[in-house]
Amino acid sequence: MKAIDRVKLIGFPVRGDERGKLIAVENDTDIPFSIRRIFYIYGSDDKVVRGQHANRRSEFVLINVAGSCKIRVTDADGETRVFVMDDPSVGLYLPTMVWKDMYDFSPDSVLLVLSNEKYDPDEYVRNFDEFLKGKTEGADR
């Protein structure tokens, strides 16, 4: 199966009452991996493009917990899909070796990112042309 075919939206159960909503996510249950790193992106505007890389080992779930943004994913064959992230009860699962661009951030956007790996700059593929040519070790072709 191609990497882009493994990209999927994940709905999280929303709990709550008159006091408000609550969403809980758990390793290996709601998230398809054990979480080893959490980070978030905020303060970006609608002209900023974040990401612009693929990862050899890292898988991700991205959740826009406030505001909205778009996420464009591309596989090594050049197939592209765009997801609008504007619901905090939905995450986007990204497997290894998909190119990701996050963009069109609303002023209040907070994009939470969960990963199965700790940060390692050596596992990043940052050259899009090489990614498309399959010249990156671990590319899913």
C-alpha cells in the first residue's frame, strides 16, 4: 500500500456536558502508536508554510485544537491530498515518508502534533525534488 493511502482522518470521542467538551487520546488506542514526542505550532499566519519535509521513521497525528489550517500531503509518486483541519475532535494520521505542508493558518490556530519518535534531524528528508525522485532511503514506492 502506498504511503498516501495510509494517511487517514481519526475521529476522537467527544465527552462533556454543560460545562464544556473534553477529548482524551491514549497511546495505541486512539493514536496508532506510542507517543514519544508532543509539540504544537501557533502564531503562524495565512501566508506561512510549515513542515516542508518527509520523515523516514516518524509517524504523526496532527490535531488543530483551535482555529484552522490546511495540510497538504504528497507521496513519492507525486500524488497529493489536502485536508482542512478545523475540528478539534479530528486528527490526521501521517505515516512515514509522506511530504507534508501545513499552511493557511487562521490567526487563532494551534496545531498539536503527536509523534512516535523523538526529534532526530537525520531522519528528515528536506529536498522535495529528491523525495519525488525516490532518492531518499526508505521512500515508499
